[in-house]
Amino acid sequence: MLILIVVVVAVFIGMRSERARQAHQMWGSYKARIATMRGLRMKETMNALFGICALVLVVIMVTGIGG
């Protein structure tokens, strides 16, 4: 009977530790995905900002505004 209790407790602890490992792995994957998305959004924002600045400079040069 004692062996059965020990086996049940060992299986329970093993299942819990596996679930914890999976949760930790999923959290790490989620953080990496968020960091990648954040970097991609920053890159797209900077590209858009540079494009707008270039467009404004071209309009200023073509129309002669500001000088």
C-alpha cells in the first residue's frame, strides 16, 4: 500500500513539474514573439517616418517653399 502511495505521489509531482516546464517554455516563446513584433513595428515606423521626411523635403525643393 505504501508503494502505491509513493508511486501516485511521484506521478503527481512529475505531471506538475512537466506542466510547469511547458508553461515556462510557452511564456518564453510568447516573450520572444512580442519582442520580435515590437522590433518589426519600430522598424516599420522608422521607415514610414523617413519616407514622410523625404517627401516633405522633395515638396519643399520642388515648390521653393522656405527659401
